[in-house]
Amino acid sequence: MKKIKNWWMGLFLLTGFAFTSCNDDDKPVFPEEPEETYDMTGFVRGADVSWLTEMEANGRKFYDAHGKERECMSLLRELGMNAIRLRVWVNPVDGWCNQADVVAKAWRAHNLGYRLMIDFHYSDTWADPGYQTKPAAWEDYSFDELRQAVANHTTEVLTTLKNQGIDVEWVQVGNETSNGMLFDEGKASTDMANFAALVNSGYDAVKTVYPEAQVIVHLDRGNELTHYTWIFNGLQGNGAKWDIIGMSLYPGEDPDENNGLAEWSPVDENGQTWKAQNDACIANMQSLISTYHTQIMVCEIGIPWNYEQAEAFYSDFMTKAKQVEGCLGVFVWEPECYGGWNGYQKGLFDDNGKPTASLNAFARN
């Protein structure tokens, strides 16, 4: 009888445990599979993905090497990227790259652990060496009003980001300002002092919102030193403030950048190969660091995605840039572009939306 009693007691305890285990309050808790963590520190391996939300709205999708659909920023992080750069336009006609769009992309980047650069164009559209068009709303401003508008716009966008809990590590005050910005008042070849004053308006606004953020003055043609010494000697002589010199580098001769490899040559108009242009840019970094006691960031770089030596180009540049004491990192411009999006052919994805081998240059190592 003792054995039977013990058997029934065992059954009671077992069934009792089973019943109580079905109670919501006593459900066993199993640890969730931990999310993979990524080291986002160190040398910057960055991506300017400012077109991303517009591409997504137009149905563009992104895939890993196995053809699995992926969210673009997550995929880039997995492939080695640790920083995101986003351009800001004041009042663009279609809304893309305005304050709200920038905040939406910055929030996504922030939640993935990315470091963040904000690139102010101070225009309603593209600002580059040839086009530094004032926003329509600023067209009739006096120069003092332009300075205040730069400060107000910079402060408003950055304050909105900060209020969302988003950290900003670097801020560009102007984009490829190789002859100044906000033409004609801020054209450097006409009035370097005005350009310096506009830079300072942006600089001071950045420091008011993010005191620790580093401010960048960004020029194109990183392989041409005289291009940089003219601007930075002029800015220095007129009391301009900056923390980092920003560079762009797009090797080769590109008479029509929208046609990709068909119209592109790996040798530029001066007969320099991409290897020679890489070496010139690296040498220029070292010279600028020594002359201005300023760190360097390569804010834009690109080469046609289907060029047979594209991976070699990126690998060569990244290897050499990492060896320059004072070079903080390298951002690829719009690596997510594929299929001739907006005519741009220098992304890091193929025509099927899959990453190319060039992304190997940005892997964590």
C-alpha cells in the first residue's frame, strides 16, 4: 500500500505542477536569444544614405548576398559600417532631405547604434562647388540676415534631433564649399571674409546645441592640395573656426557622371590613375594635418560600382587612410544606390540590390 500511496502522491504532485505551470503568472521564462552586438567605435567606416527613404518609398528593396530581403541600414551595419551621414536641405520641393525626413532617418540610425554626421547644405537643393544656391526663403536677405538664418536653421534641426535623444558626433557647415556657400554673398573668391563669417555662424550654432560635436568644413577634389590651402589659408586669415577638414574623392575622368562606366575613365584629365589620386589624397591629408593641426574626415568617396577594380580602389584607400594619424575615417556617398537610381552609378550594390565585393573594404577588422 505504501508504494501505491507514493505513486498517487507522485501523480498528484506532477499534475498539480502541470496545472500551476499553466497559470499565466507562473509561466517559465526562457531567455530570449541575444541580439548580435557590433563594435561601432574606432576608425569611421561610414555611409551617406540620404536617398534611402525616397528609394524605399519608390519600392526599392535591399538583399543580402543570399537574396534575403533586408533593411538597408541593418545590412550595412552587418557588413561593417559604423557611421551614417545625412544631408539637410532647407525647404526642398518634394520634401526629401528636409528636417522631418532627416530626423526619421537619424532615429533609425540611432536605434541601430550608428554614429551620426549631419551635413547642412544651406540650400533647398544640391550644394556643391558649382552650385551654392540660397534657399528661396532667404533670397532677399541682407548678409547679416543670412548669417542669422544659418544659425537659426542649424540650431532648429540639431535641437530637434537632440530632443529625440539622438547623438550627433560631427556636423558639416556647408557641403563641398570649395568656393564658399550661399552665393553670391558667401562666395569665397569674391569675399572670403563673408564666407568665414557664415562658417562661424554655423560653428557657433552647432556648439550651442552639441558642445562636443566636431564641426567640419568640407571641400571636393581631395587629391588637389592647392585647392585646400587656398580656402583654409583664407578662412584662417579671416578668423574662421572649424575642427575637422572634410574631403571628397571621386577618381577618374567623369564627363557625365550619370552614365557610369560607359562615360567614365579611371584616368583623370591630368593623366592620374585612381592609384595616383589615392596616393595624392593621402599625402594631402598628411600635409593639411601638419599645416593646420586639424584632423581629417573623408566625407565622400565613390567609383562606378561595376568597374573591375572597384574593390581594389576602396581597399587601397581604406588601408592607406587608416595609417594616417589624424584621419578619422571614410564615408561612401550613397552606397545603397543601385539600378541607376537618379542616374547615380557609384553605389556599393549591384543591379539586383545585393552588396558588391567593394563592401569588403569596410568590414570590421
